Amino acid sequence: MKASKKKIYLIVGILVGSFILSSVFLIYHYQAGLQASKTAEIFFSKHPYYLQNNPEYAKVQLSQPSQSLASHGSATLALSMALDAMGWKSPPAELAPLLLSNDAYSPEGEPKWYSIAAITGEKLEIEMPSSPNHNLILKSLKKGQPVIAQIENKLHGKHWVMIAGKTGSKLIIKNPLSVAKAWETIESPTTQIHKILILKKRGQWSL
């Protein structure tokens, strides 16, 4: 019986190890491909890339006791990355309690975007275009204005990401639900962009 259990553990260990190695290999080559591409234009590459799979985030509560950064935190993580890109350093584990103390979470665990002005001392604010606009996204990025987007795909459903650039006609994102800190692209039509939010200095418009 013990020998049988050891065999099962060994097989499971081999499978898990193979999966991790394959993921690292694919991510490495995907990143290399983006960097080598003449059409790739990446912004905010030197700023943090936060992932929900950080074990510490399971302890950080959002608007409901059942919500944490690990389970419902994609919007908070995307906002934290965008704030850092604007020089406002507020890591997710610090940003979530700040939003919570300011009653700045919706029941769904997403930040109340209008509250960004208040928590940044009126220095930054969120612009909310009526619909996603590819040209506006690129103009904003080139002006140093981070863009947060709510996207939906079959793998993760609806969640939030930070748009960090483009390669050809595809948008490059920092995805809090990624298994590793890899540059990903929004693949249309399999991924739909529902909303975009532009973080900018107070009074500075993107149009």
C-alpha cells in the first residue's frame, strides 16, 4: 500500500513538474517573441506586475468577508499597477485596506473608480470613455496615461487587466490572473473588451 502511494506521488510530482517547466518555456519564448518583434511597443515595463496567485493576497479582504485580493482582486491589482505607473506607489495589500476604509468598494469587490481622486489627494483621477476605443487607448499610453480594461474570455470570464502596449494590431496586457508575469495579448474575437478606464493627472484629458 505504501509503495502504491509513493508511486502515485511520484507520478503526480512528475506531471506537476512537467507542467511548470512547459509553462516557463512557453512564457520565456512568448516574451522573447514580443521583445524581438519590430511592431511591439511596450509601456510601463519597469513598473510592478502583480498577480492574484500571491498567497499573501488570500488574507486581504475587500468589500465582503468572502472576498479577498486572491479571489476578487483583479480590479484592485490592475489599479495598483496603473497608480504605480503614475508615480503613486500603493501595492495591492496597502491599496485594498485604503479603499475599504474610504468605503470605496462596490458590493462586487471592485473599486469605486470616482474615489481615486480622493485617495490620491485630488492629484489623479479616472476618465471613463463611453466605449472602448483602440486609438484612444494608444494615444493615452503614449501620453503616459495607464489604461485599465475589463475584459472577458472563456478561460477567466470577466476580469480586469492593465493595458501596457501593442504588438501589431493586438493590445499587450499585464494580466493579474496570469500564472506568471508574462506579457499577454488581447486576442480578438475570443476576448471582448467591455470597459476601459484611463488614469491621468487631475484635469488632464486624453482626447
